[in-house]
Amino acid sequence: MQRFTDLKVWQRAHALVQEVYRRTQAFPTEERYGLTSQLRRAATSVASNIAEGSKRHTNPDYARFLNIAEGSITEVEYLFILSRDLGYLAAETADPLIAEAQEISRMLYALRSKVEQAV
């Protein structure tokens, strides 16, 4: 099995986590325990579940962790939309982040489908 750090989807998810941390530094301080924390946790969950799942002994277990990552990236996408709509992120910043979340979602789906077929 491939090391998780070699997976393109993990690399993109990891880069997105870093970008989330950079962008949320400018969020209002009253959002520290709200939207900032939730967005950071959801983004981190994507890369973490890819990594954790890659060490599972069975493909169904791995697929389950990839599915959890899919849920988390969808949450990230929504939180970017909310951040944009609340004015915490400008549209020209948020829209590429939303597009990246959608691409990571497609990549996760493809990987999960491949893992499930290998059962």
C-alpha cells in the first residue's frame, strides 16, 4: 500500500489545511471558538482520515476512513461558503478555496471507489 504522504489527494488536503490556518488568522476574535475552530478541525480531519485510513488492515476499513474524509471536505466547502457570505473571506479568496475543496472531494471519491473495488 502506498504511503499516505505520496497520495496526491493527501498532499492537496494538507496544503488546504495550511491555507485554512493562514486565512482564519484574520477572522474576528469572537469566532475563535466558533467558525475558526470548526473550519480548522474539519480541514485537519480530511488529511488526518486519509492518513489514518491508509494504515488500516482491510480495504473496507480504509474506505470507511476515506468516506469520513469526504464528509469533512464537504463540511469545509460549506464553511468556506459561510465565511464568504458572512464577509470573513472575500469572494476572490473564498471561491478558489471552494473549488479546491470540490476537487479534493472528487479525488477522495475516486480513491474510495478504487479501494472498494479492490475488496
